Amino acid sequence: MKSLRQLDAHFNELHRLPLSIGRLANLEVLNLSSNFSDLTELPQTIGRLKPILATIKSLGYSTDGSCCPRYGYTSSTISKMMLRSWAMIRLAPTTTTVTNLCVRFGASSPRKPRVPLFLRPLVYTTTIPDLQKWRSWARNLALSVGSKFVELDNGPDSRTLCREVEWLLEDAVEGYDARLRQTTATDSGGTCLRLRADLGELYCLWKERVEQRRPFQYVVGCEHWGDIVLSVEEGVLIPRPETVQVVELVDQLCSADQRFREGLWADLGTGSGAIAIGIGRILKGRGRLVAVDLSDVAVAVASYNVERHGLQDIVDVRHGSWFEPLEDVQGELDGLVSNPPYIPSDQISGLQAEVGRHEPLSALDGGQNGIDDLLCICRGSVTALRPGGFVAFETNGGEQADFVANFLGRNSFCNVKVVTDFAGIPRFVTGFRS
């Protein structure tokens, strides 16, 4: 199934990192000048600040313990900060008078999302023999993997990769089907095929997929999620199949109580906009939804996806951290959903290569126990929702889901439930504002 497609990003050179890749883990390799001009050249939304502190201090500055006050963090917790489009650092100068330093990562102009392969124009051509040669090469490369990735980190096996070869051709080649796969060079009649990418690019893309473990969704630029197709790219979390259940929970609620279909909703950490689009279709033009993300890349991709599905009059995509963009609707929300970062920090290194190496860490890492962002959203929901308002959160499952449910039950929520996912894992937490 195409819904099994996965993720990626390049980490080999810092200047080639995609926007919103995550933490400043490699920042120490940069030589920053004393006027901080080099910081403006960093990609947008690079993440954690801890590795930058040593560099800042070496330039004559020291932290005063009030780093990023808008988030309520001190210097002791700065390593947990998730920054996607900018970082505000409050500094006490030791040799220079600087009290507030705002560092803007990258340009402020709107970012244009990458066009998925299947939507590109058919501007290239090739012959059937040349295409068959590429297919044979790609399948051989896939078959060479065997079960190696599965044994290493539960990654894709050769069978999965061979399916992906066909999916890639379906997206890249006009009219690609089983009949074309079986056509031989002798009966092709010199037929030319139209492509959305030339064969040279297809060779590079498939080599990246296998040799660099670049996720297939990033290779083709889209994900088939539920019954919709979403544009995705480096720096944006790929929506998982089980997350569709968040939309289904909202659909069940709206079917039972039409007031929620006419209400105001919010999706925090919208990423590609998957949940927001799913709920936007349920609202059927009677309600509206605000989708929020701190990543410039996510905001651009989500906006693109919303427009592609004709929901721009229903879904309003806003840039900012959690509840900050919702100040104008504080206390007015009828429903709030989120699939926030929830993986414990010490589990990141053990993730599948397609995930751990390539997905934006800011969308994965939930802190020491994986609950930092979940607790932030739970607390904020108390004042963001009207009485009777609904919440639905995705969690890491098991004990984490139980913890979040208990926390909500002790903090102004009632009828709190833990809902299992397709695999029977307690995954989602729902409840109503008292």
C-alpha cells in the first residue's frame, strides 16, 4: 500500500539541510563571527539551542538564566527547546551591550513548497527499452537489500522496495501500468514515453532511497493518507496511517452532535495539514478550523495541501508555537486536536533509519519521558476551549496514554477515554472540558 511510504532528509552537509530539520546538533562546526551575521545563513527552523551556547559565550556573551522567556524556559532547560523558524535568546553581555538578541534563521519571505512528482508536467521522454533498463537496475538494487534493513532496524525489505519501484514509475511515467511492464523492446514499435522526471533524476532518486535510506514519501513528494494525497517534503512529518483515527473520532462526534460540525476547531502541530484537512472535510463549510505549526516548512506545505483540496475558506493555517496564534479565539474553541512530539528523547537513536535520521526531530522528540509537549497542550486546552469543548490527542501509547488521560481527568476535563489504534495499542486520548 502506498500509505506505507516513509520519510527522509539529508544530513551530510549543514548548508544543504532542509528547512525545519530540527536541532542545532551540528552547529558547533560553524565559525560564527562576533556580529552573529553567520546565523542569518542558517536554514530556517533548525531546533535546539544547547550546542550554540558555547559559541555564544566564546564571542563574549553569557546567558542570564532567562532564555526564551515566552516559553517559560531557563538556561537549565534550554536543551529542551524546540525552535523551528526563529529563536529568541535573552543574553547578558560581558563585553558588549546586548540585552535581547533575536536570531532569525533564514529569509522571511514565504516559502514555496515542492511540487509532488505526480503533479509535475510531462516534459521529458524516453523509450521503452531505456525505461525497462532503469526498472531492471532499480529492482536489482532493491533485491540486493534482502532482509538487511529489517534485521538492522525493522526497515523495508526487498519486497517492499520492489513495490516502491512500481509506485515511483506510476508517479513518473504517463500511463504506466502492468501492460507497459510486460511490453518487450521488440514489440514496442519505437514508442516514446512521456515522463515527469528524466531518467537521470530517477536513477539518482532511487539510489538515494536505497543507499541513503531516504524515505519514499520524500522521494516522490507525497503521501497517500486515508483517501487523500498529501504533499510532503523534508522537514515535515509524514502522517501515519493510524493518525486517521483522530479524524474518525471527530467525525463520530460531529455525527452525534451537529453543534460540533458548526463549531471552531484547532489542530496544533499540523505538519502537512493531514488532520486539519480531514476535519475540514467533515465540517462541510459550516464550521472552521485553525491549523497551527511553528515550522515555516510545515506552514507552507499545509497551506499548499489545504488549497489543493479546496478548503482554504474553512482551514486557516497559522504560524506560531502551540496556542500563541490562537489568542484571538481564546476560550472559544469547540474542539482541539493534536499529534504532538511524543517519543522519549532516549529512544530517538533506536528509530528506523528512515525516521530517526531524516524526520524533523522537532516533530518527534517529546523530551525525557515524551510528554513535554503533551502536557503543554493539555494545560493550554483548559483556557482555549469553551465549556463542553472536545479534545483528542495522539500519544506514544500504553503508559503515556494513561498518564495523559489521568492528567486531563484531574485538570478540568470529564468523560476522558483512552482509545486503541488499529493494532490494539492504547493510542488516543479524548475528553470534554468541564
